[in-house]
Amino acid sequence: MSTIKAGVVRKGMYLLFRGQPSQVTKTEFHSPGKGSAVMRVRLKNFQNGTTQEFTFKSNESLEEIEVNSMEMQFLYQDESEAVFMDPRSFEQISVPNSLMEEATGLLKPETTVYVQVYDERAIGISLPSKVTLKITHTEDSTAGNTVGQAKKEAELETGLKVYVPVFVKTGELVIVDTATKTYVSRA
């Protein structure tokens, strides 16, 4: 662990906040005309998955923690956790579902992700920017329904539903943006 000043905190950093590991998801530096500058920070707590905002004085000291990022493959997910495997050592690690909310509907077996580990415990994952998934069901397009950018709903192999152009058919592979959970293109 190292000590840093709150004025240099950036999005994506990991801090020990009130004794619990947290990731900085948003920062806003504010320098009023009078008084000292402050850094407004949104922190995601890895113990319970909650997000909170806090304001620090820019010269206040914070503890930055070292988080290891391990490349792993998604195996499966049950009611309580998701299981990932290191493809080199075959070591498995579990991530609680409370930390997997942003990945819902985006992971299929053997998808490669980065699992963040702190103090020998998984605290979160980083998804690839795009994933390729197969369409399991979508309605057939009707002739003449092409005004503007016509879209239709499609269900993917993971259960996620996205809107796709009318020319996309059941059984095709599509690329989905993991940040917005939206269709990008056909694969």
C-alpha cells in the first residue's frame, strides 16, 4: 500500500476506504474561489458492491492498494457466484454475483476476462470491450419495414436481449458492446 494525496486520485484507481477495498469510478476536482480545493469521488465498495460518493480535501492522504489483474476464462455461474479458471495453471477462482452485475448476459463459457484480486480474494472483473454472441431468437423482418434505421429485438445465447437491424437473422453471430450492452455489428 502507498499513500497518495486526494488531489491526484483518478478513475480506475483502487483505494482502501474506511478499511474496505474500493475502486474509484468517477472523480471531479472542484476549486472554489475561497477555501481549499476538494476532490469529489465515487467509490465502488468490493465487499458489498455498493457505490457511494465522498468529498476529500485535495491535500488529504489516502491509501492506494495494489490489486492484481489475472487473465482468466469464464466457466459457469450459479445462484451465488461465477467461476473463472486460469488457462495456464487451471487454478479456479470464484467471484460473488453481487460483483458481477455489469457482466449479466455478456459472458458465455470460455470468454476471457481479467479478474481483480486483492488480498488473495477476487474483488471484481474487467470485461473485454466487445463480445461475440449468437442470436437464439428474433422475429423475421417484414417487407417495407425499413424507414430510417429499423430495429427489432433479438435474444442472445446468454439470455440478453438487444435491438438489432431488421436484416439480422436467428443463428447469426453479432458483436455486442459490453459497456452499453448494445449491438455493434455482425461478426
